[in-house]
Amino acid sequence: MLAARYVLAIIFIASILPLRAAAEATEKDLYRFGYNPRPDFLAFDPHYREVHDRFSKELDALQADMIRQQRAGRKTFCTRQIFLECRWLVYYTDDQPRTQKRLDDLRKALALKADPHDREQDKTDGSFAPCCNAWWLRMDMTCDELITMSFRWRSPKYPVTLLDRINSPQKLRQYFDSLLISDIRKTGINNALELNMAAADLQRFILFDGTLRELPTKFDFDPGLKGALLDYEDNTWQDPATGMWGAWYRATNGSIVKTADLSTTFHLVNYRNAKGVKRWPQMFQTTLAMKNGRFPFGWLEEGKYMSNHHNMDIVTLWRLGWPEATRQQHAQIAGAISEMLDFCLKQSLQPDGSFKSPEEDTLSSAFYFGVGFLHEIGYFTKANRFWTDRPFPEAQATRKRIADRITQLKLDDSEATWALGMLRLDKE
């Protein structure tokens, strides 16, 4: 799910910052492992900056209203889908008519007393996205709903035929090829978010099929998809220089710039449980070198402050590849995780058990990534405590405080459900 991972995942901040913020660091520092698409958008549309600023302010106000209503107890299954589509259109495209239409839709939905749709399945394509139009977002939201259903040993009523679009090795490769290189000066579209989210979803749909983690799609996948997916990731997409995955861009001079994206790399490594992952030495070297960079090409939100979301991605990569790291890298990683833990417990976690995470789009996503980070580093139990022998005697009291707050807020969407699941799993 967008908000569950990069939800989220994850705004591509580099594409939206005003020029004065870019002046805080050199271009080389900001985009050492990435790419700045802003000049490309301005080349596509000289008025992009003014239009984008207007759209982003409008979206911020609507998001604040949505969160206010969530705190008051409103269920936002449909509204949040519209919001996520708006966010993609505002921050990754210059499609102005479509963006304005979806912003208007969001405003109208928030003016209603309750969301017009709940968690029903669309029988025409088997998706769980009644309020979203983009195919890849419909797939992303459906993936999250099916994960939640699988936890409850449930299955959907209809087959998820939405996946017909990629159901052959040729279709799958063509889809990825259509996204891999963004040529913003010609199209006005930055494919980075769709590429990241679609790859994360397809990893789980395809690689989990036939395993204990299989998602209940009621859909028959082409048997050649697994091999085609892994071949594309390992032999076409992964950058041998950095060991990482990310969007590629066609630069002004026609050359291709390959980015090292922490979120994309986390998704691809995590959802294959690191099986068969190549180029670990380069990946460790890159993740440590990008410490002070702006996410997704570094650890820091806006290049300024930590985020539980990004920290969860990073420590998961380190945990999965820990045996491949050198002794020196082990020491560096242990020090970094200590800093991240201090941020989580002393700055992000609030006295009432909630998390202060302004970069997340909903209360549930803030809980999910805060809990996810603590789970990944083995804070609550020793099961994942790969990086230290340090005890955390207060952890169980902290775990209960967070779980109680989620329950008090009556949050029941996928991310809140996953957060509670991790907290119950980590009970000693």
C-alpha cells in the first residue's frame, strides 16, 4: 500500500521542494545518488512551479481536514484512496486537468457525513479500490486488502482479474520497460512512484504465489512470471555500481541517470526475503554513504530530519544482509541504529502512545512505520535484535502503550491492523 510503505511511502521530495531549499546544500550533495526532476518539469511546462505550488497547498489543506476527521472517528477507506491518487498527480505529474478533478473529488468526499464506499470488492476486475482510477494504485490498494484478508484466513468473492494486464513474461517486461526510464521533458510524468509501488506489489503477488505467504487472488498466474520478474530485477534493473534499484531518467543531453532509491531497494529485497540478491557489498557501501542525503536518495526526510518510515526501510535491508557486511560495517550500522532508536523513542513516540510523523498521510501509517521500525530492530523482543546485545527493559510497557492507543482510536484499516499484529507478535 502507498501509505503502508512509501505510502507509502514515501513522497518524492526532490521533485517538489522550492528553489530556496535546494540552496541549503549543493546539487551534488542533494542528488549524489539521485536525480533532480524539477528542471525537467519546468522545461515541459514553464508555469509548472506556480501551478504545482497551488495544487500542493490545496492538497495540504484537504489532508489536514482528512486527518482531523480521522481523529474524530471517521472511516476514510474511500477518501484516503482519492487522497493518495491526488498526491501522486500533484507530486509526480503535470496533468493539470486530471489533478484538479481529483482534488475537487476529494473536497466533495470530505464534505459528506461518511465515506460513500467501504471495503467492498469490484466484481468487474476484483479490485478493492472503488474510489481510485489509476490501474497501478488500484492494484496497490487491492494488494493491501488481500494481505489483511490473508491474515484473517479469508478470501475475496471474485478473482482479481485486474492482474491480467501483466500476466505473461512479455506483458510484465513491457510494463516495466514503459516505466523504467522517465523522460519528463517529453511526457510531464515522473514514473518513480508507480515503478516503486507496482514492483513492490508484483513482488508479492508473483513471488508469494504457491507459498505459505500466497495472497488470496483467486487468479491463475502465468508460470513464467517468477523467472521473468527476477531476471528483470537482477539483470536489467539493478545498478552494478551501487547495488541498488531506483528510477532511471533521461537527462537533457540524452544520457540515462540511474538512481539509488532506498524505498525501491527495500521493497525488492524484503519481498523476496533477500533470496538470491546480488551485489551486497555495493549495497552496504551505498546505504552507509547516503546517511545525510535526502530521501529516497538518502536517509533524511527533506534532507533534514529522521523518519520512522525511512529508518524501517534501512534497518530491514541491514538485517537481511547482515551476514554479508564487514566487521567495520557492523560497527557503523550498530551506531546508526542507536541514533535511529533515540529519535523514535524520544522525538517521534508521544506520551499517549501515538507517533509524531508529519510526513505520513494518516494516523494509521504513522503507527505502522513507528511500530515497524521497533519490530525490525528487535526492540520489543530479542528475535530481530541482530545488531546488539543491549537489553530494553522498558520495551514491553512501551509496546502496551502503543497498542492501547491504536485500540482507543478504533483504527481498523490495513496499516493499523498490521501494526497491532506486530505488537501482539512481540508480546513477551
